[in-house]
Amino acid sequence: MNLFNSMVILLIAVTESTATFLSERFGALADSDAGEGVVSAAIAVLIFAFLGVILWVAFKATMGTATNAVNAQVAKLGQ
């Protein structure tokens, strides 16, 4: 399983456990569903932010590797 799939599964598990915890903790305080969409949107924003960080790190690593390979090839041309 690649890193992306592992992170998605981890995020789903964390989201589910957090939602369960919050509903058990605060469910007795309010029996209505008011504000549930806001909470879901906030969780979605956090998930996308986390995925953005992962993709940025992967991009930086890939570009670093590509830069090193290009620099090595250019150095060989001058010899």
C-alpha cells in the first residue's frame, strides 16, 4: 500500500473516532443537528490541508531528486 492510501485510511479512522467521541461527549447537551454541516466542513478543510502538506512534501522531495540528477548530468557534460 502506498503512502497516499495509508494516509487516507488513517484520516478516515481519525475522523470517525473523533466524530464518535464528540457525539458521545456533547450529544447529551444538544439533541438537534444544528451546526453539524459546519463541523463536517471544518473536518473536510482539515483533511484537505493535511493532504496538501503531504503533497507539498512529496513534490519537494521529487524535485530535489530531479535537481540532483540534472546537476550530475550537467557536470558530466563539462568533463
